[in-house]
Amino acid sequence: MDLSGLREEYGRGGLDVPDLATDPIEMFERWLQQSVDAGVHEPNAMVLATSTPDGRPSSRMVLLKGVDADGFVFFTNQASRKGEELAANPRCALLFPWHPLERQVRVEGVAEPLDQARVEAYFRARPRGAQLGAWASHQSRPVASRAELAASYAREQERFGADPSDGEVPVPPEWGGYLVTPDVVEFWQGRPGRMHDRLVYHREGDGWAVGRLAP
């Protein structure tokens, strides 16, 4: 496949400093809402990039499950590869790829585990199937086959019951969440001729400084 000619010309809009909100979280929430309103598929999907202490990177898609003045929240198995890497090196990056709007948001920051009360509150709100799956899957660990996964799920379903009337499914000991506190947040808007707009918030004391990057 020849990919050299596969391209699109961007031109849905522009972005300048007067367009920005006072802080990046407010600006992010504005763009996120516009993505929801535009019908973008899974607008809360984000690429999470982590690395080992010696700099070996890895990335994967996860779902944003909360955003507030403190930062960005997601949940996962903390014994997974990403959990182990965050425990050793909490610096990470997030990327929100909103292709239909010719936009992306890049975040650099530090992840810290959420307290157990917040983890339990979110776990209770998950569908029962997802709760059972959290017990059945030892994320990032090798499995012999799909049948092995199915058998593990069936065991947990038998153990806890398939229906909410069977009682609550407890939070697995390996399962938790993280708050990513941002240091840098970049808002990227596609422009014609690859002259894209890239406006960046950098944390500066108790506030934020804003600059522009060349595309």
C-alpha cells in the first residue's frame, strides 16, 4: 500500500489566543462538549503514554472518566503494564484525537492513585458485566486462548452471580484509578497548508502561561 498520497486538507476553523479560556481545564471541557455535540465516536477516548524508569515507552487507549480543576481521571487494573509503569514513573502523557473536528489535545502531567472511596464509587456505577470482567481478566498477563478467558469469566459469574439481585461485586484488589495533574496542555487545530494552530498552556506558579508552537 502506497500511503504517500493519502492526505486531507484541513480547514474547519482556526484557533488564536483570544479564543482560549482562562485555564486549560475550562478550555478542554469546552472542546470536549463540542466533540460530544458533533457526535464524535467515544469523545472521551484518549491515548495514555507511559514509560519505564529507563525510558522505554508504551501507549494504549483508555477512557477518560472524569475531569475537574485538579485534572483528568481514568480507571484501570493497577497491576497491568501501565499500572506498573506509573508506579515506577508517574510522569505520563494523554492524547485526545478528535479527527472529525480536525482537533487534538495533548496533555503532559503526573499521575497519582485515587483514594479508595472514589475508586469504589466508580466501580459500583459500572455495568455488572464490566465488574465481573475486572475480576476475570489479569490485565496484560499472557493467556493461552480465548477459551481460557471465557472460562475465567464464567467462574467469576458463578462466584458472584450474573444479576444485581445476587448482591454487590466487590472491587478487585488490583483495580483502581488515577488522577493526572497536568503541567502542559496543548490545543491543536488543523489548518490549510499544514499551517496548524498549536496553542499551549504551561503551568507557571499558581497559574498558566500561554504560548504558540510552530506546526
